[in-house]
Amino acid sequence: MSAVPATRSEEAELGSEQAFLDLLHAQVDARTAELSRQLAATLAAGGGGTAQARLERQADAERLAGQLTALRAAEQQLCFGRLDLDDGERRYVGRIGVRGPRPEDDPLLIDWRAPAARPFYTATPAARQSVARRRHLHVRERTVVRVDDELLDADAAGAADTGLTGEAALMSALRAERTGRMRDIVATLQAEQDRIIRAPHTGVLVVQGGPGTGKTVVALHRAAYLLYTAPRLNDRGVLVVGPNTVFRGYISQVLPGLGETSVLHRAVAELYPGVTATGAESDAAAEVKGRAVMAQVLAAAVRAHQAEAAAPVRVRLGGEDLTLDHHWLRETADAARRTLLPHNLARPVFCRAVIGEVARRLARVIADIEDRFEDDLSDRIDAAQLDRAVARDLAAVFGADAPPVDLALQGRQELADAQEHWLAVLPGDPGMRRLLDRLWPVLTPQSLLTELYADPAALAAAAPSLTPAERALLRRPPGGPWTTADVPLLDEAAELLGFDHGAALERSARERAEEVAYAQGVIDIARGSRAGEDEDGGEGARLTAADLVDAERLAAGYREADLSTVAERAAADRSWTFGHVIVDEAQELSAMAWRLLVRRCPSRSFTVVGDVAQTGEAAGSVSWRDALAPHFGDRWRLERLSVNYRTPVEIVGAAAGVLAAIHPEIEAARAVRASGEEPWRERVPAGELAARLAERVRQEAAAVGAGRLAVLVPATDLARLADVVRRAVPDASWGPEADLDRGTVVLTPRQAKGLEFDAVLLVEPGSVLESSARGLGDLYVALTRATRRLGVVHTGEIPAVLRGLAEKPE
Ligand SMILES: Nc1ncnc2c1ncn2[C@@H]1O[C@H](COP(=O)(O)OP(=O)(O)OP(=O)(O)O)[C@@H](O)[C@H]1O
């Protein structure tokens, strides 16, 4: 491939591309105005008409709001590429498809996901796919500022092939300063990435790749591609799971930027609606909680609440002392379990059986009393004489049809009536309720886990396969915050227990609050749409949702036309099942977390991305086969990414020793560029660490300018070192909710997982290494976060794996 001098003057090229871009924006603006008018009219129609009409309006409003969102998202970099084909055809590629002014016109702009756009990413001099020229348009706001051309001609075929598509545009994207937020890469996707993005959505696709190979960004573009090509996925949505909330914030703008709203981003800690896990715990405890055996432990813990009486149960009901046989209770519990219903839903089955038994017993008691009474009477009255008297009376009334005198039958009827009476009364009887709550209590996932963690005897009974030391790791007094490793256990428990009323109530409260907020959002969309309309705008341009209806009226319309996105609906609903799930940093997931995710997508349509060399969590895995086999068998496909776009060769070299120590057989991804800046290490006396670190932080912060600096420190020293950094750079942010918009952040290597910065200062690598069994993985993550500069500050001996790092020059 060769960079070409423009055939016409560059100015003329820019001029003609500008004219085309203006035409595109005019089309998009007109469409936006039209859609907002339609949306306003639909919502203004309110909730009247038949149920069918309301449903149709709801579907219309949802569709229009979605289209408006996509149009607004395409505002930046609407068009970024052009293909000139051998036959003279010219194809423009952009973020969305744009039609010509008349229906019969060819499309003006092709959506990057359409098959016709594919050669833009995959044509090479060796396999041109009829492409003569590929052009990248660099656009700022609505202005074309530069074009980069590649000719895929015979000369180019002979030149050294870098294997990169649109190299100039790619390098300029990679050199750009980091902003603290991941950006989309539609303009510079590479062929190996494109292949993964366009892979069919069914089944499990695993993408293994070293740091910076674009796994995350590719997975997100794949979500956008799947939603475009399989629109029915929009109904169920796509779940994107990442390792922590900082990471979620880091990637959260990519898909909305691509116009996709049917995507829910969640950290593992947030996957159980209604709970945000903020608690910390040891790696060892998290590892035990993540083991697959915990599913059996929880099942046993639930079972322990199902009439597991070891002795007969005595109870006073209906004024009587009753004894319920424990064998009978167990059999009754077995029968309730045989329904295969979860605990809370099987409870009524059990309760009905117990109430029935108690009612029978109480009725029997009455019958017994009556029997005794009759026996008593019979001592004093002649029964035969009584029968004859009754028969005479009956014959006087019924004549020949008189029923026989049958006192036994009369007794059975009384028994049935008494039983009926008790069946009606007992369910409301406080004593009965107490008994049932004792024998088969209603449980919430939270109550089950809290009790299990707090009660050593219950834990020992439920988890006989764990050692006493492992069980001790799970011990916790009630009341503390939930941890990330608790989340899959809460979810498993919810599955065993059945419908979770708490979450449902919370959901409806949240939804009510969101209605007004959403309606306001619709108005904002409509208002925003006016920004691009022509100055002299006609009737259509002036008529928007905001003009027609106010927020409250829209809220009423919204209540009718549920416009919440699929993602919002899915977020509050544990039982929601997604059309596709993307798991990032998947090597960190425990077996229990995998179980949770499979429940969220029973069709097992997954994209799993990660790097088994970066595993930090003790519960994580170092082999895809081991991690996936229990959930997917061997029904998964592996793809690899081999080019490192983030870290320059210098930093790849610095991390090579660590990678070799983790996985000698894994080859480091090939870096596409050099930064010209050598990574360094500096040993400082322990007493001078604070002063020297502050000095280095100031220097690096100055070196990155408007870019981003991360100071990565051992978890054990986070607070103290964050303090040191904040003395040097007062607005530096730190902690689990660190604000990536700030120029400097202080994080642990685990918190930095998946993120990237212009420069990284790693402090005390020895402690990072020692503080966990997976310390090498943490160290590797820390070393591979920087796009330009890396420095290591340490007080003790440098770990052997880092000896190759050069000493900082004076
Ligand atoms: N084709 C591309 N064009 C432009 N930038 C790219 C391209 N591919 C990857 N990048 C950039 O490279 C960086 C690394 O990508 P990403 O974070 O997805 O890598 P990763 O493989 O997930 O890394 P890690 O395993 O370290 O989390 C990002 O800034 C991303 O935008």
C-alpha cells in the first residue's frame, strides 16, 4: 500500500469532500426534524383509543425514539471513509446509512456494518476486492480537515505489507491523547478485528489476545454489529459485563456513541438488581465463594430450612396440644420438593399439606369428644329406643321416602364440616403461621446468605466438603456490605428460592421515578434535533415535541407508551434473559459468576474476551478450557488477536519478562509502533519514597499535558500513596469510584484492569507481586496500561522479572 499525493490539489479534494459531507448532514437534519415531529405527534395522542391502538402507538414511539437517538449519535464523524472501486463506483462509509433525497436514489452513505462496507476494513493489496483506493476522511465537528489515501494498486502489492488497514489514519488514532473514556474505532477497524466483529452471533466465541489488542473495543463493536444485523436482539438486548465499575464507566460511551441503546453495561458486582457490592474481602475468601461447589452448599442451606426437624414437633393449636411426627414432616417436605418448584413457591404446597393435617387432627379431636359424649349418653339412654323414635319422626315427615337412620353417616358429615372449618381458620391463625414460618420459612437470598455466613453450625452442615479453614473464610457477622463474590451467590440463592418480591417492588418504584425523567429526555431529544435545522426552518422545523407537550404530559404518554429502553428494563429484572452476552476480562470470572451469566442467557449466545495471562483474581482461570467446560462443554470457538495497538514496542519489551514467567508459551502481541520513550525504573530509599514519588508524579503529569496519568500502587498501600500523589496533584482521583475524567488517577492494578493511560507510574512492584497468589498477573496488567510512558519507582530490590528494565537516567 502506498500513501499517494492527491491527484488534484489537496484543497480541491477537501472542498469536494466537504460539499459531500454537507449534503449528508442536510439529509440527516431533515430526517431528524421529520422523526421528532412524528414522535411528538405520537406522544401527544396520549393514552386514548383502543388497547390495540395504544400498543401500536407505544411501538411507534419506541421505534422513533430509537431512530432519533441513532441519528444524534451519528452527528460526530458521520462519514469517515470512501472506497473507489475499479469500475468507477464510489462508496462512502459512515456511522449510519443515509438515503438519497428521493426513494429511488442509491444510498448516499453506507452503514459501517453493512456488507458493502466490508472492503473498507478488509481489502488489501493482495486481496483488493475491486478496491482501487481507500480514503479516510478526518472530520472535526462538521468540517473535513484532512484526507488519507491508500492506493491498493500493483505498486502497493509489491511494497512491504504491514498487515494494517489505513495505516496513516490508524497511527493518528493511536497517537491521540487519551481522554479517560474509550472511543469507538469504526474508522480504523483492522481486518482481524473485523472478522471477529462479524462472526455469527450464535454459540460461544472466545477472543484471546494480549493487552491492548483491542479485545474490549472489538467486543463492543461486535455488540453494535449484532444489534444491526439481528434486529430481534433489540427485544432482549445485549449485556456487557466488565470487571469493575471504573471499567464500566471507561467503556460506557462507546455503544451509545454508535447509536445503540439496547445494551446494558454491568460490573459483576452489579449483576444482582437491588444490591451494589461495595464490601472488600480477602482473595482467599472470594476464591472459596467462587467455587462451583457453592451451588451445592446453597442448595443444602435452603434444604436446611425445609422441615428438617430431628424430633417430633409439639405445638398448641385450636386450644389443643398436637404433636407432628418428624418423619411425616420430612415426607411432606419431600413431596413439596418433588414439585421441583423453588423454595418460596414450593412453600404453599408444604403449608397446604400441614394445614390439612392439622385441620384433620383438630376435627378428629371434636369428633372424639362427640364420640365420648355419645358413649356417655348411651350409658343412660337406650340407643335402639332412640333410633325407633327418630325413625318415627322421619316417616311422619318423608313418608315412604324417609332416609334410614344412620348416626355414623351423621358423624362423618360433622367431621367433614369441622375439617372445613379448620381449613378456613388455620391459615390466618398466628400460631399456625408461626409453626409454618419455623418449618418452611419464606427466605430472601439476603437472609439465607446472612444467616449462613453468621452461623458456623449451619455452614458446617451445608458445606461438609469445605475444610474448617475454608469455612472460616466465609464467616461474617450480619450487617456488613455485600462483596463482589457474594453477588453470584445471591443470584444462585434467588434461583433456589424463587420469586423475589423485594426486587419487584423496587423495580416498580424505580420505574415510576424514571417515567418523568425519560419524558424530559424525549423533550431533550426533540430540542437537540432543532440545533441542526435550517435557520429559516419551515413549519416542520419549528414543530417539535417540546412545543407540543410538556414533561408531565409526555410522562403520562410515556406511562402508556413504555419507552424505557430494553437496557433499563433489563437492569431491574433479575429474571431478564438477554439475546447476547459479552463478557470482558472473562478470565477473572469465577465458576459461580459463570453460572449467573448462563442464567442470563439460556440460549448461550456469548462473546467472551480476555487474556489468561492477565488473571489477577484467585477465583479466575488460567485456561479457557477449564473455565468454560462446565458451562459450555466444548461448544465454543477460539479466535485470537495478535496486534497490540496500545503499548509501544518499548513497553512490550519491559513487560516481556513478566509474561514469560506467567505463560512461557504465550507470545507477546506485536506492537504496531514505537514511542521513542524508554521505560525506566528508579530505586529510592524508603524514607524518601513520598518526596520522590511526588516529584515524579509532577513530572509525568506535565509530560502528558492534556492526556492521562495513572499512578498504580499496591492495594495494601493505596490510601497512603494516594495521599502522597494528591499532595503533588491536588485534583488526582482515587479509589473504587475513581473519576477517569481527571488528569491523574491513583489505582491498584486490579482497578486499572482494562483501562489505559498516556503514562503510568508503577509504585512498589515487589508488593504488587507478593500481595496475591496471582501477583504476576496483576504486575503484567500494571505494566501494560500505558500508551506512551512507563516508570517504576521502588524502595526494595526490583523483582527478578523486571530486572531487564533500564535504570532511570539522571
Ligand atoms: N483498530 C483500531 N483502531 C484504533 N484504535 C484501536 C484499534 N484497535 C484497538 N485500538 C485501541 O487500542 C487500545 C486497546 O484496546 P482495548 O482496550 O480494547 O484492548 P484490550 O485487548 O481489551 O486490552 P486489555 O487486555 O489490556 O484490557 C484502545 O485505546 C483501542 O481504542
